[in-house]
Amino acid sequence: MEALLGKGAEVNKVCTVDTDTPLYMASLNGHVAVVEALLGKGAEVDKACTHEKLTALYNASRHGHLTVVEALLGKGGAEVDNASINGVTALYIASHAGHVGVVEALLGKGADLDKSLTVCGGGTPLQAATRKGHRAVVEILTRHAAGK
């Protein structure tokens, strides 16, 4: 990969089939070293991919890739509250999936607890965690809300 980047490979080039960027795919698969290398070469951290407008931060959060989430938020400067076309944020999907460390990292960067889905009558991260039975996430979200 370093050889390709060194030769000027386009870090934001999308696949013509599914519009995924290299950063999007590296985040999906939890490859933090690749994510950091792509960010170092100017990859667009908040570039939305797929017809649902998902981002690298969404992917990493959904799959519980904490080190990738930290890289995207830190070095990459990702917008913590970007949402898909359905209003799904990284905090919502991490809460839904029960990824405690990711939820804590997103909250630490100021993620909006009250940002709701735009479909299915809405829904907040707390409602998603409750519905899925993720007690530890529910406790973190309620404790954080109390501290506002």
C-alpha cells in the first residue's frame, strides 16, 4: 500500500460499482494502519459513500473498530454527528450494536445524544440500545445525559 501511495495513487477514488473509497473499505474492515496512511495522504474523512450516504466513521462504529474510530475522530477530524440519509449517526449505530468503547469515544467528541432517525418514527441512540438490550450502553448514555 505504501508503494501505491508513494506513486500517487488516488486516495479518494471511488469504485464505480458501489462508490466505496479506500478509506471507507479500510474502516469497514478495521484496518487502522491503512486508515492512518490514507488520512496522512489526504483522504476525505467525511466523504459519504453508497446510496445511503454512509461514512468511514459510520462503518468503524457499526463494527466496533475502536482504534479506527479514534483515528478518524483524532487525526482525521471526522464530523462526529454526520448522518446517513435515514438519520443514522455513528453514535446511533454503535449504541444499536452495543459497542461500549465506541460509544464512549463518540460521546467524548461531543456526539449528540438526542439526534434522531428520520425514518420509522425516529429513534435516539438510547432507544436503540434499550431496544437491543445493551445495558452497559444504556448506562453510559443515561449517565452522560445526566451530566449535560
